[in-house]
Amino acid sequence: MCPKFSEEEDLIRFQKMVYISSWDEFAERSIQLFRVDPQSTRYVMKYRHCDGKLVLKVTDNRECLKFKTDQAQDAKKMEKLNNIFFTLMVRGPDADITEASGKEQAEAQPTKKGRGRKQ
């Protein structure tokens, strides 16, 4: 059974669900939200192929941040945010996230040179 909320509580809950238009602001506020309460913060990605839209949502049941995009280049930004969240989840909310981008991790892996047998 769903809990009943007064009109004032519904209005407060509605005002807390915000679509953020700037990626940088969304990422920064999402990380802050996770660091304040890592146990109850959730991160959800939803892609609608028919619309070509990607929606990211971060919530802690008190505040809900959303970012909507249809730009392909935002996929790299989303991947970087995923790596930041993975780092925070594994190392703790006080972890240093400057090294948590996918680009540095890919560069750290050794590359194979040449194709074929050794001579």
C-alpha cells in the first residue's frame, strides 16, 4: 500500500525532483549527494531507443537529480561518472576521484604491438 502524503508534502517532493541542464552541475551535485549519504543513494540510467534519449537519475529519497540528453558525446561523460561512482562505492565516500576517469585507466593498460608471429 502506498503511503499517503499531504498536498504540502507532495509539493515538496515534486520540487525536489529537478532536471539539471548542465552536465557539470549534474555530475558535481550527484557526487555531493552520494558523499552525504552513500547508503541510501541510488544511480539509475534509462535509455529509450524509440526517443533516442538517455536519462540519468541520482536520488537519496529526499532529493532527486535528473539529467536528460539525446547527444551521443554525452555517453563518454556518463562513462566517466560511472567510474567515479564505482570508485566512491569501492574506496568509500571520501576517496580521491581525480584518478577515476576511464581515459587514464585505458592508457595504463599495456598495448599489444604487432600482429603475427615473433621473429
